[in-house]
Amino acid sequence: MTKQISRRLILNATISLLLITAGWLVTKTVNSKTIAHEQQTLSVVRENSAASQPKQLLTARHAFQQPAQGEKTIGEARKNIKVLNAYPESQLIPMMNFFAASLGVKCNYCHVLRNGQLIPELDEKPEKSSAREMIAMTLNINKTTKDTKGEVSCFSCHRGRTSPVSIPSLPLPSPTPRPAQAAPGGPAAAGAPAGAPAPAATMPTADDILNKYIAALGGQAALDNLKTRVMKGTYAAASGLTATYEVDQAAPDRFHVVFTTPQGTMERGFNGSAGWEKNPRGVMDMPSDQLAQTKAAVGMFSDIKLKEQFTRMNVRKDKLDGKDVYVIVGTTAAGRRERLYFDAESGLLLRRTTATQTPVGVIPQEVNFEDYRDVDGVKVPFTIRTVTIDAGSTATRKYTEIKANAPVDESIFNKPPAPPAATPAKP
């Protein structure tokens, strides 16, 4: 056992030393503006009013994987890619956001900014060359060193700074004290010897917690009776951008979403088999990764029907904002790791966190559910806060009106026809 521990300590020290020693070369990275569904949506609307900005549609719950059928690799879709060529294009911007958060920088730290516009294909800045070296080093460490479990990243050493954190900050945090044990001869549980720890409370199973959650929402019968839902509210980004937000849903998974800002309107829909998007530039099919992420964000049952979403679940107890919570640690069929935080008293879902594995590290995201209210026998969160690694991407949806089983025009879920081409003016 001592030899195993020593080998592990040496391995960890070697990895840290390698990262720190090489880290002085770098201070790289790229930042983007959005990760979550709402940021994706408003980015499109914003870009429509400034055509010079590149379109950035990002995926929040898209686990690291080989490119999906029909999806381009980063090397195929982007110019002058040297290191991340083989990975799915949908993961490029989330990885750029992760680099930015890890070093606490913006896009133009690495990329050329000219006349207010980024030109990412240029190699004029030495930081970009250093970034490539560091990315290659990180990929190699995670590939060749089994004990890292693929979790060594820029953040492992940089911790939000352009230079690696190589010296511990003083004073060091105090170690957590060991639990006090009863003094000899002191009070003890009935039938237990003096000084013995009290027996641990029985932990509920994942099924117990999920069943209590369904009951807390209103019961299975009420959920089965939920066929449509119409929601209206506001969206507010940390950047100050605001929009009105309308969602029409129909069981089991159809939806129609409308964002309206002073810059314009954008719609997204899914009719049960195909997803689409309409914005001032036209009508287009929604890529598979973007569709999956949008369904997760606005699907009527995406945060209700949870059992079938995980292949493995474990339970532990924790605290969240001073409340006792049960945490289900789950793994999806795609290998994505999530944590679901349930109020131990009410049984309601309070938080859902996602750990998305990418080639350069694990990207976290957090969704908080607040202000549950009864709507026709089913409790619904009227406030949903999304937090990502990019502090500027924190967003809040607040619903002002939610109606259950309201009439919904089925045609709104179908892809609308493309608008007719403008007739050129006669000379």
C-alpha cells in the first residue's frame, strides 16, 4: 500500500511539474460569448444585427465523442487548425470558453483583433503558438497517463491566471477536524459500547428520491394528464441583454420557442422528428447536437422524466445553500456525468450540474430551479438560472405566465417555408 501511494504521489508531482515548467511558455487562449441554450439563441439574434460577427452556436450538454454522422470535424470546418483537427466542430467553442476561463482572458489574448473583429485563422500572435504547444502537451498527458482519467487541463495549473500557479498561497487552509468521538464512559447509543459512533441513518435509494420528486411535483397521474404547456416570460443575461421569451410545448417532446429582442426575433421548433431554426437570415435545419441541447433546455419533460436518462446512479447526502439535499450522481448512456440535487424535505429538484468531457478537460455547467408554483396540479419552477464557466454567460429565465393544457396550434412545430427571395429593384 505504501509503495502504491508513493508511486501515485510521484506521478502527480511529475504531471504538475511538467505542466508548471511548460506553462511559462503559454498564456494563451480564446474566449467566446455563449454556452447555454439561451446564450446560443441570443447570439444568433445579435449576429443578425452585426453580420461581421462570426456565428457561434454552442452546446452545453454535448459530451465528448467522435463527430456525429454528417457532422464536420474542427479541421474540416475551420481554417488553419493545427492540434484539434479530429474532434467534433460542435466542441470547438466550448473548449475555447474553457481555455478562456482557465486563464482569465478574452479572445484577443490569443487571436488577432482588427477593426473590432476577430480573425482567428491568423498566426501573428506568439500566444497562439504557445497555446498550441500547451494543448498538445495536455492531450498527450491525458492520452498516455492512465491515472489522470482525462482530467488534466489548463485549469489544473493556471486557476484563472495567465501564469501557472506554482506556489501555494499562504496562509494554508486549516485541515478539517476529525469528528469528535464520545468520551469513555459518556453517553452512547442504547446497546452500543461507550464511545462507539452513532449508527448512520439509512440512505434512500435513487428510486426512492426520484419517486418522492414525482410525488412532490403533483404525482404521476397529474404528470400523465399534462399534454401541452404555454409559457411566457423574460430572459436576462449577465451582460445586460434582455428579451421576451415564449415557449409552446406538446407531449412528448415537441416545442416552439420565440426570442424577441430589440435587435430582432429568432424561432426554434421541433415537431417530434426534425428541428429547425428561423431568423432574419432565413430558415434552416437545426444540427443534431444543437437540437439535443435545445431539447434538454426546453423539453417539457427533460427535467421530470429522469430515470430513463441514466444508466448508473449513486446517492449521497450534502448541503446546498444551508439545506439538506440528496444528490444523485448519474452517468448517461453517452458517458456524461451529472449531479441532481433534491431538497431532502420537499423532494423538489433544486440544481442540475453537468460535467462535459472534452479532449482538453471537463467543462462544468449548472442549472438552478427556483420559485416552484402550482400550475393546474403540477409544480413548475418559475425561475431557472443557468451558470457556465464564462461568467458573462450566466442567464436567468423568469416566467410570468404558465398555462397547462392550453390550446396549441400543432402547425407551429413544423418547419416554416423559406421566405421568398427579394425581387431586385429595376434600374
